[in-house]
Amino acid sequence: MKRHVFALALSGLALTGQAQAASPCPPGFAVLQASDTCVRISGSVRGETLVGSSRLRASDSVRTQSGGRIRLDVRKQTEYGPVRAVISVGNMGR
């Protein structure tokens, strides 16, 4: 639950920074408000259902799997060069 709140808070910060006209960020990134830090939040969700049957009706089976992944990418230019931090959390269920 804490991860979801953290991701939502960061996405809100990223969206408020999109109103700036000149962005130093690469495409797909948003500027954090009142800074030159670029943030991108991305992810994926997967779900599948497997239905199998055999000759015997009693052994029919239904199996479901689901998974998801979220990724936070933060970039900032410093006097020493670019700094990048990536956090990726998730399980795609395979």
C-alpha cells in the first residue's frame, strides 16, 4: 500500500511540472516543480487465464495468473555530469 501512495504522490508532482514551457527533460519525462529534475513513472500489467480439459470431466481446470511492474526513473544534470536513478518493482507472474 505504501508503494502505491508513493507512486501516486510522485506522479502528482510530475504532472504539476508539465506546465512549464521550456523543458530540459527528454521526451516522456516531466519536470518536478521548482527544480531541474526530470521524472518518468511507467509500468505494465499482465493477466491471463488458462483453461484446460481432459477426457474426464472431473479433471477440468481453470488457472489464472496476473502480474504487474512499476518503474520510477529520475534524472538530473549536476556540475559533475548527469545523475540517473531507476527503481523497478514488480512481478510478471512467470
